[in-house]
Amino acid sequence: MTIDLDRATLAEARTALASGEIGSVELLHAQLDRIDIFNPSVNAVVAFDVEQATKAAKAADELQASGAALPPLHGVPLTVKDTYETAGCVTTAGAPAYAEHVPDIDADVVAGLRADGAVIYGKTNVPLFAGDHQTYNEVYGLTRNPWDPDRTAGGSSGGAAVSVSCGFSLGEVGSDIGGSIRVPAHFNGLFGLKPSWGVISERGHIPGPPGSLATTDLGVMGPLARSAEDLGVLLDASLRFGAMKVGGVSAVPGASLPVASGVDLAGLRVGLWVDDLGAAVEWLDAQRMRFTPGGIRKGASGHDICFVHPKGNDEFPVSGQGVLIELVQAPAEVIAANS
């Protein structure tokens, strides 16, 4: 069997690997071949541990052939963001000072992926200490958007997002404070999840310093993938090790994504914000959203769409939090007038 890495999801790869339709070594080689072709133009995967990954992939194929029970990410080759420490593979966080930093142990997130059967073979590019909405550093250079190389891949999980978008990896783990998962996911056509703070262990993430047990006040760890289903698989793997490990930091035992099937959208209220003083929307685009033929004010699933008009001024543009408060507190007559 061959997997179409242009379109394949992590779920499809898991099924093929578990059934023996494709082997882990075969899939790893297919992804490395793809990197040889496309990575020079996007510069997403910047460090490799192919020797260790090949050994792990061979072991995965042997386990599948034995008929033994298989872990959830059995044999799936993955890259990880270069802010997560990886045992035996350089981890720089985009910083020249760490250009030769090779950790002895995995970050909890990486350990969780390996414990669930993933084959970690490479690291993806980040801005300096993951501190930007683009992806450039002096160690590895610039990561470009695969849809248009003249545009940014976003950041700080830009290399991670491009790796998944290009089919170098069928899932990734990023980190986020102000959009570092969500912005690259959007810019590269992916699904991204910023979980609640403290749900996934931060141990082994740079920043803080290598080996630190301290946690940041705002940073969270989370997955990027080609489908919402894949996010759930990666989130569970990221949770599992940190929650069980003695000394694991900031993990919630037993946490998992809720099942999404059967959710009734009818009656839900969705706020549409098109008057942002801090980031103006083109007038024509705003009018199209307001007056789309067929009635944008009522969603296809029965949900109500409410146009919110947050109060603010040029000096102090309103925040997203203000919009949320206005939406939640909006009286019934306001909703009725906009639906």
C-alpha cells in the first residue's frame, strides 16, 4: 500500500500501519524522500535523528508482525518542534547559544509520543526562543510558507505547521502563548489546538532553561494536524506520560478531549466581529459578510449569528475579551435584531 502524503491524515496512517498494509520503515522512508524534494524550498525540518528513528521503525514493524497489542501511535513517524528536548538529538530553540545542545532525556511531551509508539525522526524550525509570529533564527534560517514561499509560515510553531502541511509529518506538537499554534495552523491550512493552561506537561520545553522544572505563567503545549480527529490522538499521547510520570509537571491525570459527535449546534450563538479598531477589516469584505445572499445571520446548522460592535476608540481599541463579554451579555432584543 502507498499513502498519499499530499492528503493523508494521521488516522489513515495509523490504520494502515496497524493492519500491516504499510510498514513503519516504508512510511519513514517515504517521508524522508519527500523531505529531500520539498524541504530545501521551505526549510521546515532542520535537524534529524534518522539512525535512531530507523531502529524504532524496524522494532515497530516487528511488533506488528508478532500479533501483539499495538499502542495508539504505533510506528507513526513524526517530527517535533525544536523547543522540545529530544534525547540524543540537538535541541536549539532557535538560539545560537544552544546550537550544539543535545539533551540526555526527552521532554515529557516527546516521551509521551514515544510511549504511544511514535517514531521521532526530526525537529522543526522556530524563531529565537519561540518568541515571534514568523519563523527565522540565526541557527537554521527562514522557514517559508509552502502555499506561497513569499509569505510567512507564521510562528512560533511555523516549522511544525509546514512539516505537517507538506506531509513530512502527519502530526506535530507545538506550544502557544499568543497564537504560536493557532497562527501557523491557520496560515498553513491545518487544525491546531491550544489546550487549557497546565493540562500538558511543560517539562523539557525551552524556554525555560534546559532541564528546568519551572513552568511559565501563560505557555501551553498542544497539537497540530490535518484533522480534528488527529488532534485528539496527539493530545492524548501528550497528556499520558506527563500525567503518569513521577515528578511530571503541570499535567492533569485522565484529561482528554470530549467526544464531539452528536453536538447540536441549533440555538448556539456565534459572534461575528468585523469592526476591529486595532486591525481594520476591508470595508467591502465586511459588507460581504453582513449581506451575503441567503442570510448569513442564521447558520446552516440552526445557530444564530450575532454581529458584535464592541465599544472602543482609536487610542484604546477594544479587546477580544470585551467582545466575548458583550456577546454573552447581549440582551435578547439585540440578538433578535441581528438574526
